[in-house]
Amino acid sequence: MCVTCGCSDDSEVTITNPQSGKKTLEEHHHHSHDHHSHTHTLEDGQVITHSHHSHTHTLEDGRVITHTHPYETQHQHPHSPSEVTQIHAQMHGTTITLEQNILQKNDLMAAQNRGWFKGRDILALNLVSSPGAGKTTLLTRTLEDLKSEIPISVIEGDQETLNDAEKIGKTGCKVVQINTGKGCHLEAEMIERGYMELDPPPHSVVMIENVGNLVCPALFDLGEQAKVAILSVTEGEDKPIKYPHMFRASEVMILTKIDLLPYVQFDVERCLDYARQVNPKIQIFQVSAVTGVGLSDWYDWLKAQFFPKS
């Protein structure tokens, strides 16, 4: 299991170019190595057993904690007795932060991606949302409306199928599909492989449509300039406070499907208030990709990022 989010650590990642038909299948692994086991005895007499690099902590009451330390050497001992006591305390309701940068490899690759985009004057945006919030509908409408003004390419992320890539391809936009298999989010290494296949032109926009998930994509920097969180009125207005990490990490929130407001129970002002509680600096646009209401505000923001004032 992935220590960060619980998704499978061994999944097949497929990168498909719908235009050429080229398909690349790659194994994706989170680092996990078992070398030897050892035990810690807690002050109350309970025993925790775990093994190096991939740790499985087994408490005497049967509960199991699993996590990894992907960058330690075989001979490093990750926990002092006090740290083991902290783990035990966490299991009993005390919140403890274990400062281990398990995302180090991803962050390094994200920095490389950011440099690649910057060197080519490419604006990269990471579109994130729950499944069904309307990312693809909003994206295809954006592509159709702005294709004469801004060159836009798309890296499309889903667990399976080419459905969304095919919808985007119908706009005439260049697109590659990344299927994550059992994975629940895109990672920086996948994005590198995606843009190498996509080959976006200099001075353009790359839209990254992430896998539908409001949890894990908040943790993974892809090298984008900004995250754009998309929330629909068919979801609960409390999403920003239920999933604060995502809305705190996003520069923009787009409230979609506002044409459905007469037919759903959704408190817009409360939703906007929750979003600003979590992130006072977040910019919010209310849009309907079907009727076009509010899209001009979203487009103005996008153009301002693409054509920054000198």
C-alpha cells in the first residue's frame, strides 16, 4: 500500500497518445523494502514489531500500522524509544507529527518539471476535483472558447479508459491520457512522461486534469504553477472544510453547474465563506459550462496568467 494515501504501491501506468495511437505501459512502484525485523517494548508492556524500510507495527491488541522510510539505508534505525511511544500515543488519540519527508522524490521531480515548463514559457495548471464535479465539461468548453487566443494542450488523468481524452481530442487540442490503474492521483514522474509525449509548444498552456479525488492530489506537487479546485453545486457546500488541504493548496476555486441552483439544495454564500475560512486568498469564480454564465471571469484570470503584465 502507498504510505501516503493507501492506494496500491504496484500499479501499471499507461500513457496513451490518442492522435498517434502510441501506448506506453510502465510499472509504477512506491519504494518498499523489508530487510529485518525488530521489536520495541513500550512502558506499558505492549510490544511493537516492525521491519526496516517498510514498517509494519503490530500492537498486542491486534492493530497494525504500516509506513515506510524510502530514503534510509539498511542499517539506519528509524525510531528512538520516544518516537515509538509517540506512535503508540497517536493510536490512542494524541495527534503526533512524525517529520518524515516521504514525498521527497516527488518534490524533486516536480521541481524539475517546473523548470522545464518555465524554460519553455509554459503555464501549467493542475485541475482537481471530486469525481463528477464537471472538470472535463469545463475544460472542453474552455478549449473551444479560447483555442483562437491561447494554444492549450492537455494531460488527462484517470484510473482507466480513454473517454475524457477522446472528448478533449474532439476540440482539436493535443492530449495525452495517463491511466493510473490502481493509483488515485497523478505524480510528478507521470507528468514528466506525459509532457515528453505531448511535446507542447513553447509559450502555451498545459492543463493537467487530475484523477477525481479531493484528498491525495493535494499532497502531490506536479510542477504546476497553480492548482485549480473545481466544486459543483451538486456536492455539499461544506466540501472546503471537509477537505481543507485541497482548498488551502489551490489558488483558484471554480464553483460549477450554477445553472442547477434552482433544482438543488446548496447554500452558495456558506460555501464561499467556508472556502475563504480555509484559504483567505483563494480566488472564486461561479460558472456554468453549459450556459456560459461566469466563464468570462475564469477566462480573464487565465489570460492574465498567460499574458502577465510586464
